[in-house]
Amino acid sequence: MARALEGITVVTLEHAIAAPFCTRQLADLGARVIKIERPGVGDFARAYDQRVRGLASHFVWTNRSKESLTLDLKHGEAPVVLERLLERADVLVQNLAPGAAARLGLSFDALHPRFPRLIVCDISGYGADGPYRDAKAYDLLIQSESGFLSITGTPDEPSKAGCSIADIAAGMYAYTNILAALIERGRSGQGRNIDVSMLESMVEWMSYPLYYAFDGQPPPARTGAAHATIYPYGPFPAGDGRVVMLGLQNEREWQVFCTKVLRRPELAADSRFDSNARRTAAREALRAIIVEAFAALTAQQVVDRLNEAGIANANMNTMADVWAHPQLQARRRWTEVDTPAGPIPALLPPGMSRADDPRVDPVPALGAHTDAILSELGYARSEIDRLRSEGAL
């Protein structure tokens, strides 16, 4: 059975995370993704670290199943190579510096008359217009600009997310918009421009805190790993020094929690705690009661009580715990992907099973597919050698 995007070709001028994460997911679904990289150095995310047998952790995550073509975009013959690639492409994705794609003649307006079916997806920090259009944007900066940092962390200090959440948000919106554009093109025959902003992607994800602070009301407080507006919901220490994560969502659960977990049924009717809003306002007093109750129990005993009561709970896992997570093992969610440093584990794409046959091809070495792609575009061996000698490849 053919994969969903088999026969779709994506050309991408990408680096770091947002665009590579988008195009890797297109590749997961069977698209051919041709990644154009700078000769000699490539995507700068290749050099972020060496944690995966000498390869960079970000890069192996976001670049499997792609073909790497090295090309100096400033070389005189680069426009010819790009023209031949785009003649065969369905999608062009780019997250170059602001304005760089337009200067290379790769804007949607410049390309659409020649390639009317081409979908052009531009990913940037702030979008194609507006006063911030030309501002540089990195993940942490967008976490800050979007307000995410203002509600994340402890009362004393804001904290960034531990993963590249702004890049991931933009990559996901680029991915879903490209899928929609492909469906639209199937009806209209026309490509379209997609303008994805990291800021707008993150602000969309910030909509609950924004509405919570609607019309000048106070925003959610920074509460560490606890929930800012639902309580009790977060980490609590047990008597053996381990931490249990738990969460209550409604008044029925609160009553059961008091009776079966704390074993203090009278608390359910305590006027300080008889609604979520009151529990949140009196969280310090309630936390002291919960900590005192858990102090006589091991973490496993707390979890046993929570499970008996039907109260949601979870482990505070380390990265090592996640690698060995029994649920992922039981569902056979790990597969293997080849890299220039040998095979490594890779998570199957969420929502897809082995029966769907997701594409999990190798993470490419820099320029690994240059000669093959240029040959496919009609370049003779002598022309490829010349371009390489001139530093174009």
C-alpha cells in the first residue's frame, strides 16, 4: 500500500528545528524531501552537540528520511539547479533569515507564475509583514515574546520549556497547513503561499492564559510543576523522599480524594476547599495537609491509594525512564533508524502503526545525495565535478 504522501516532492531550505521538524513529518508520510545544505558545514544544527555517537541530538531527531544536497545558494549556477528542482517539486519550505528567500527569487510571488502548482511555505519568527518582520527569532526569544516565560517557572524565577516548544509549534502548524494545501490543490490545481510565524504559533498555544487574564485580570501565577489554576494538581513528596504527581479535575474527585487518599472525609466540606477556586486560593494550607498525610506513606503506597480512588497520577520520569517506558515497549513504539554513525532507536510517528509502514529511512550525511540528485536533473559527471571544484557543491 502506498504511503499517504508518496509521489510528493518537497524541496527545503532549512536549518535548526522548525522547518526540519515539519519536513521530517512529511517524509514520515512518504514524501521525498530534498534538503539543500551549505557546502562544508550544512544545517548548523549538525554541530549543536555530539551526544548521539558523535552526531547532534537535534539533527538526528528532525532529519531522518531526507536526501542531502549541498549547494552554495550564492554561486552563479545555483538558480539553475533550483529551477530544475522546483520544476519537479510540489512543496518548497524555507526558514532562512528574514528576506533571504525573496532576495534569492524564491518568494511565492516570484515563483507562482512559473510553477502555479507549487506550494510555498515560509516559516519565520514574526511573519512576512508587520514591524517585527525583520527581527531575528530563536526559540527562547519567542518563548519570551509570546508570554510563555511570564507564566512558566517558580514565583521567584521564570523558566523556559525544556524542549524547543516554539520551534515545535511552528513546525506543526507548517506541517498541517501543507497537508491542507495539498488537499486544496487537488481541487483547484493551484499552489498557495503559507506564512507560518513562530510568534503566532506560540500565542495560539497561550490562549488559555490569555483568556484567563482577559480584560486586565491577573494572569496565572508561576507555580513550578503545579497547575496554576487547578488544585491539587502537581507534585507532592512522599515519606520515602520520592515525588508523586497527581491531578484532580472536579468536585467528585475531590470528595473521593479526601475520603480514600487523605482519609479525612471532613475536608470535602471544609469551606476553605469546597470548590476549585477556593482550593487554588488556599493552596498553601491544603498543600501542608496533603504533605502531612503523605509523610507517613511511601510513594508506592500513595500511588496505590490514588489508583484505588481512581485519581489520575503519574511518575516523574527521567530521560532514562522514558527510554525504558513499559507503555512504549508494550505498544512497540520504538523502531530503528540508520545514521552515518550506525543505527539508533527512533519513535514511530504518533498516530501511525507499523502496519501503516511509516517511512524511517536514514539520517543523511552532509551532501550524501548531491551527485545522484544532480544526475537526475540532467547534469553530466564532468559538470558535477566542475561545480564541486568551484565550491558550488
